[in-house]
Amino acid sequence: MGYMDLLRAQRKSGKPPSMTKLKLSRRQKELAAKGICIDCSDRPAEASSYLCADCQAKDTIEDIREEIKGLRAKILKHD
């Protein structure tokens, strides 16, 4: 779902969703600056991510579906 779809899905009485910046701890920022995985801090991170391939592979399809389900419920929350 694109950002404009999220805006259209938001109720008029609620706040529109925002694209907030990822907040990292000082240690995570140091690791990211060095190009090291912020999760395991052992291996180099992927070029387009803060995580290495092994840490990215830890997410199962069920975990991703649950995260999407939670985000969808939060976005389309009915009062």
C-alpha cells in the first residue's frame, strides 16, 4: 500500500499517518556508520539495510503478516 493510499484510508477525524524517521540508539548509529549489522553486530550489513542477510532472514512470513495486520488495524482503527 503506497503512502497516498494510506492517506486516503485515514478517517477524517483522525491524524494522517506520518513517515517518521527510524530512531536508533547511539550504539546502533555507530554500527550503521561502520556498515555493520545493528542486530547481531558481527557481519556487514546489506547495502540498502541496517541488517545483514542472516538477520533479515529471521523474519518469517507469519511475522511479516502479523506486523502488516497490526499496522492495518492501527491505520484503519474505528473509534
